[in-house]
Amino acid sequence: MKKLLLALAMLPLTAGVAAAGQQLTDKQMDKVTAGFNALAYADAQGVGGESSIVTTYTATLSKVAPYARATLDEASSTLYISIAAAQSSTITTTYTPAPAPAVAP
């Protein structure tokens, strides 16, 4: 939660920095190739019933990047590579609570 609030607080500052840059010319824009990487993790724990603990972990990865570029006269073509992966695991542990120790009078 703290990271989310910090990210929201930084959003206006990053938008201002992006607007402060110079505009690219048409010639510069013709050479721009875009791509992105994304990585996400999720982790959760819970109690199930009287004597079980459940732990779940999930991770995802996405990547898009330029792979090859061909140019013929004024026309050009860019081939992008796209990779996506996901992984998830769940562990359920069941335990038997020990009886409370007897107290001698």
C-alpha cells in the first residue's frame, strides 16, 4: 500500500519531466522503435479452516522489443519479438495443534 501511495504521489512530477523534453523532428521519429518490459509479482497467505495455511505466489513477465528492420527506398518494416510467461504456485499446509500442557496442582 505504501508503494502505491508513493507512486501516486510521484505521478505529477514524472508527467512534468516528460513534458519538459524537446519534441522530436519527423526524421528522428522515423528512426524510433518502441518496446517494453513488464514484470509483476503477487504473494498472498491465508488461513483455511481450523488447521491449514494457504500460500500463493504468482509471477508474470512480458517483453516486446524490435527484432529486425528492413528498409527499401522510403518504406521500412520492423519485426517485433513478443514474449509472455506466467507462473503460479499454491501450497496448502495442514497441521495438528498440540494439546495444551497440563498444569500440576
